[in-house]
Amino acid sequence: MRVELKQWLRSHWGEMSANDRAKFPNQTLYLSSGGGGITSMREQYEHWLLILMTVSGFVLLIVCANVANLMLVRGMERRRQISLSMALGAQTSRVVRQPLIESILLSLFGGATGLVVAFAGTRLILHFAFPSFSGFASVPISASPSLPVLLFAFVTSLLTGVAFGIAPAWMATRVDPIEALRVASRSSDRSGSFPRKTLVVLQAALSLVLLSASGLLTSALQKLENQDFGFDQDRRIVANINPRLAGYRTNQLSSLYRRIHDSIASIPGVSSVALCQYSPLSGGAWGSGVWVDGHHPPGPMDDNSASWDRVTAGYFDVIGTPIIKGRGLSEQDTATSRNVAVINEAFARKFFNNEDPIGKHFGRKPGASREFEVVGMAKDARYVTFNLGQPSGPFFFLPEAQAEYSQGNLGSLFLHDIVILTRPRASLSIAQVRQAMASVDPNLPIISIRTLRDQVATQFIQQRLIARLTSFFGVLSLVLASIGLYGVTAYNAGRRINEVGVRIALGAKRRSVVALILRGAFALIACGLMLGLALAFAAGPVLKGQLYGFNPYDPMVIAIAAVVLALSALIATLIPALRASSISPAKALRSE
């Protein structure tokens, strides 16, 4: 196919510009397997999916740590029974089998329950990913689990059951039967202390990482949504139409646009109306090369590209983008007047070196550098949907009245978007807009009608979904880590109940008993916070590509996450500590 491409390019050699001929040797063709999905979509979503898989893996580790802690506690509680069985001649494999089977069954039951939750959760995710105002509400994506998904869930559940069930079961058999059968102080049990504490530290660290990540992504999303877009979103409604589907010819377009404008402008409450090919952040824009009059022509490797749009008179007033120099496009820009253009600030910086651009000329083809005269410069605004976190790119606007009606550029003639500015405190319904459009042509396809704010919000669906899911997983990890810490603290307090009774009987104050129990728990949380901070900073480069220039090491966000984790740990440990300190000395001493 590459040979055929070269042959096709050679056959069009005479139609190429000098720049295109210079680029000819570098033209090639790349093929990718269709079985791997659409390459552009895979590249667009794979990084986000990798983040979600990592977050899900962290939550899985926290759950496994909780299960392992539970199995450790059960093993410690049953060690006398296990030791008795081994003293009577039971094989280690038979002793280990029971807790291992319990762990596997627990994991499989959890996996089956998780599939039901995942099915409902996937449908909820699709609802958030493709809300009704986005225009993709009917995207045919199935939420039903496929056979590979079922197999993956089964294998994962089985492996986690084996991995986190075998260690506690094996540790329960590593006990001297004579020592285990000997009656000893309940507070002297230290055999499973280190693994339990290690698992709590791991849970706290992973929870802090997820809380920090959710905070950073949420903060970045808020900054992205609240940035200065360069246009006003309030009181703006955008209607999307497709005259081509209604069979309109090129010589009918100007009349159609005028009738649409007049019909909508006559609706009570409408202040002004403008039509354009692509309204701000609608998902598209045309692009072309730019040749500036009086400048050296760009070389083969020079970037002389810019985006452009075709609009009707008064467009900048309707979208609320101020004109910094010169004027906007008006009714005086007709097919018989000189061809004009309005550029943005980025265009002036790139092609005019920040000189006054008013009165200068440029064109879209080599040898036609005087095609358009610049009559105005608009403030930079977010017109296109890519690189929303980067500075605005060069953009120029052409009047619809000066469109070149020919079959060669038919695709660039149709204006698809109608931007409507309503009066303050005026109410304009979708039905009124549809009725006005129907009065022009009842067969004119209306693709969508939505507010400009909804249109802008559509561009952040992906980031918003990831931020919400990460926040959900962060809260879930916090709850799981708190449960794990509560369980370990309650178990340790229960093992030391005799010691607590002695201390209280000897005159120790209850607050000192509470402090004693909290001290051990917060030592674990402190270790978890230190490990979590290191992991959070290590995860910075992974998130940096998704934060659009914002600081992935924001100390305020990470500090808030650490404080939230510490407060949750305090609540989780305070309950068993207060319960242990409230027991009467006599009851505590009899409990042994």
C-alpha cells in the first residue's frame, strides 16, 4: 500500500505546491490491526483507563488486606484448636485446608456479588459518560459482562482467595502446640502482631494515595471548567442544524440563513442571533495553511497552520467575545466588497509578530497572500475542543456572505450552528426555537438544541467522570481502611482487656487508658501517612499528563487528604478505645 501511495502522489505531482513537493519524501502510510479497536479512540482513552485500573487495583489491595487481617485474627483465635489437632497427629495440609477453603469461598462469593454491582455500576457510569445533553445518549454500548470479563473476575477472585488465605492459614500452623495449649496471658500474643500492623499501614498508605489523586483531579477539573473561555456562556442557546440533509443547494443557502435569522430573532425575549459553522467548543473547526503578504513563504517543516470558522454578522456580540482592535464582521461585508477576516490574538502573535494586524493581508494558498484583509482582532477564546488546558491557538473568522460557492469546497459552506442570545431574565423554551425553525422549513433537520453552558460541559465529561470515579474509590478506600483499623484496634484492645483492668484497678485514669490504645493505633497511621506521602509524590508523573499544567504535587490537596485520613482514623480507633476504658476492673480481671 505504501508503493501505491507513492504512485498516487507522483500522479498528482503537478497539482502540488512547492511545500507539498518538499514534504513528498516523508509521506508514508501506517496500518494498525482492526482487532485492537480504533487507534485514535484507544489512544484517547487508554491513559484514563490505566488510571482507573490502577485505582481499582489499589482498592482491591485494601480489600485483600482487610480479608487477610480477618483471616489472621481467626487463625490466632483458633490456634489452640489447630495446635490440639496437630498434637493429635493431624497433617498440616488438612489443617491449612479449612481456612484456605473459607478464604476462597469468601473471595468467590465477593466476586459474584461484585459482578452484580459492576453491572449496575457500569450502567450508571454510561449514564454519566453520555448524559442526554451531550448528544450521545443513544451510544450503543452494552453494559452486560462478556465471557472474558466473567473469566477475569473468576480468576481474580480465585487468586486473591488463595494468595491472601494461604498466608494466615500457614501462620496458624507455625505455633508450638505445647506453648499454644499453655494457659497464658491474653495480652502476651505477639505472633500475628507484625503482619496485622503491616497490613494496616499498607491500607492507610494506599488510601492516602487515592484520596490525594481524587483531590488533585477534582481540583484540576474545577480550574479547567472555571477558566476564562473568552466568551460568555450565560443566556446563550445553541441549535445545531444540517441543511445538507434537507437537500439545499449552494445558491439557496444565503436565503435560508437569512430566514432562519429573522424567524428566531422575532421570538419574544431574543436579543440577537448569529449563525456559524462551528460554535465555541462544539467539537470541530476547519484548518488551513496561512501565507502572509510581505513575509517569506513558510518552509516545508514550518508550522503555518491555523483554524478558521465562517460566521454571520454580529457573531462576536452574540457569543460575548470582545473585539480588541478594529471591528467585527458586519452587514457591510458582502459578496461584492473586499474579502475580510477577523483574527484572534494568537493569530497576530504567530503570523504578525505582535505588530498591529489591522489592514494587513494573508491567504490560505501559496501565491494568494492577499486573499483576506484583516479588519479586526478578537480576544483569544476557546473555540476548539482539543488542548483545552493549553493556550488558544491561531484562529480567523470569515463572513458567510463572502463564501465561495463552488462544488470544490461544498463541505465548508454549510453553517451548522445557530447561537441565540436572550434578553436578561427572559425565558426561551426549546419548543419556541423548534417552532421558529419549522416556520422556515418543517423538513430542516434539527440535530440538537441546548444551552452553550451545556455544550461546554460536554467537553469535560471524560475528566468529570474520572474525577468522580476516583473520588468514589478514594472514599471507599477511606472507609475500608477505617474498618481495617477499627478491627485491628478492637482486637488488640480485646487482647489487652486484662491489662486494662489491672491498670484501672491500680488507679489509672480512663483517659490514660484511651491514650494508651490510641497511641499504638496512631503509630500505625503515622507510618501509613509517611509511606502514603511517598507513594503520592511518586504517582505525580502519572497524573501530570491529565492535570493540564496544574501542579500534581499540590501540598494543600495532599495535606487535606492526610488530615481527612487522620480524622477518620481517630473516629475508627476512638470507639474501641472508649469501650475498653469503660469496662469495670472486676469484669476485666474475670474475663481471663
